[in-house]
Amino acid sequence: MGRPKTPLLSPEVIRSTALALVDRDGLEGLSMRKLAQELDVRAASLYSHYRTKEELLTDIAQEMAAGIDVSGFEAGDWRQGIRLWARSYFAALSAHPNMVPFIASGPGRRDAALRMADAVHGGLVGAGWPARLATMIGASTKYLVVGAALHSFSRGFDADIRVYRDRYPNLSQAHRLAEHAAEIDHDSFELALTAFLDGLSHLYETSGESAG
């Protein structure tokens, strides 16, 4: 019997299976041994594609970063650039929250993440922001996005009304938060992003350091 035309194992299959494991079991739940079991192959088969778990996670992070949209900076509108970037960044991370700690540790030498940072910084400086403030804006946007993607505020509240009754009178409706978590978390992110951009607009207009 001849060899199959389509390889049974490929980097793409390995990455997608590994990401599904991280989604299900967290970063600690991913190991090369466990991944091999999931793929029904020997662990040695993985090492011809990825030598370490760290290398595999780096490629997954690369793939996620490559899909984040920074095109909004191209027209020179820094506000629209940040809005589009932050929303796309948030969507990418919130789809795989268990990957957030690895991605949030920094771009390191990950090309896709460095390209994203380069586009954001260049877009902000090109729009008139001083380099130091552009760096701080990039960092602040990351803090906003990572914090929002890492945990759901609304799902952190217990659905049992008895937890709040009598003892916490100002939280009389807190038991309903988890039920509406998706809507509340989305709208809360948009509120924070708008307030952030409004604050930056005021700084841009009044700092005397902008180019226009």
C-alpha cells in the first residue's frame, strides 16, 4: 500500500488540536504527551514538528496575533486605529482566554506580535503622538484588552440571590449578572474603550505636544 497523499500529522493539525486542549484544560493541561494521545500518535511524532511545548505555544500565539486588525492606523486616524485594533485584539483573546497569560507575557521575538506593535506605534507617532506617549498608549490599550479578555466580570457573581439578600443591599440584582454576562461584558468593554479614547482625545488636544 502506498503512502497517503495527505499527511496524517501537520503543524496546522497539531496547533489546532493543542489550542483546543488549552481551551478545555488550560495552559497547565497541555503537554506533548497529552497532545500525542489526543492525536492518537506517539509523542516522538510531534517532535519532528515542534521540539517543545513552548515552541508550539509560540506558533499558536503567532497565528492569533496575525489575525488582529491594525489596518485602521493606515489612514492616519489614530482614534479609529485604536478602536479597530482594540476590538479585534479583544475578540482574538476572548475567544481563547486560557491563552491570554502566555500572550500577555510579551511579544518576545514573535514576528506577528512585533509587526502588530510596530504598526500601532508607527500609526500613533505618524498621527502626531510623541514616541513616549505612543508607547504608553499601546501599553494602556493592552492592559484594557487583556484585563477584559482574561476574566468575565459578570460571571464572577453567584446566581443565588440568597448570597446578597440582607447582607449586600446594593447588590440586590447581582444574581442576574451571570445570566446576561455576554451582553454586559461586551457593553462594559465598549464603555471602557470609549472613555479611554475620549480621555486620549482630550490629552491630544490640550498637551501642546501633538502635531495638529
